[in-house]
Amino acid sequence: MTRSGPPKPTDIRFKVDPGDVPPEKVARRMHLSEAQFRECLPRLLARGFPMPDPDTGMYDLEAVDRWRHRRHASLFPELAATLPPEPAPPAKSLGAKFREEQEARRGGRAA
């Protein structure tokens, strides 16, 4: 049996949008050059920007979009429930409460 050449690949029946994308596509999504994105990345990560996959280095595009939308919680209330709870303010010691009360009684003057 003789072959007439390599097998012909099948036609793509439908388009598959990627879920994970390389840094240059995330940069483009955020309207930045790749260099600008890499420069901003440490600050973005400090603000909760999604980390890339440790094996592929790719970013989850939906996670990036959700992070972007959570910055405007009043416009996307359905995402507000996914925000981590705000840390409780530090409790004041009894001594600090006592000093504040004493200052208030003296009219705001410290002793």
C-alpha cells in the first residue's frame, strides 16, 4: 500500500477560546505593552492580581477579568461577595481606652 502524502488534518469545527493566556495577552487585555505589564506586575500582585500557573506561566483570563471588575464593586455587586473580608480594626487596650476617656473629660488636652 502506497501513501500519497501525509494525512490531511481535519477541519476545525468550532473555535475554542483559551482560558489561560501568556503574559503578553494579559498585558494587551489591560491595554499595556508587555514591558509595562512586567514593570507593574509586582504592584498588581500586591493588590491581589492573579498569579500565573506555576507550571505553564500562563494567566487565567477569567481570574484577571474578575480581579479587574472587583476594583469597581459598586458596578459589579455580584463579585463583591468574593472579596476577602476586611480585617477587623485592632482592638484598643483598656489603658488606651482609659487615656482617651481622660483626655475627653479634660477637653482634649493630654496630661
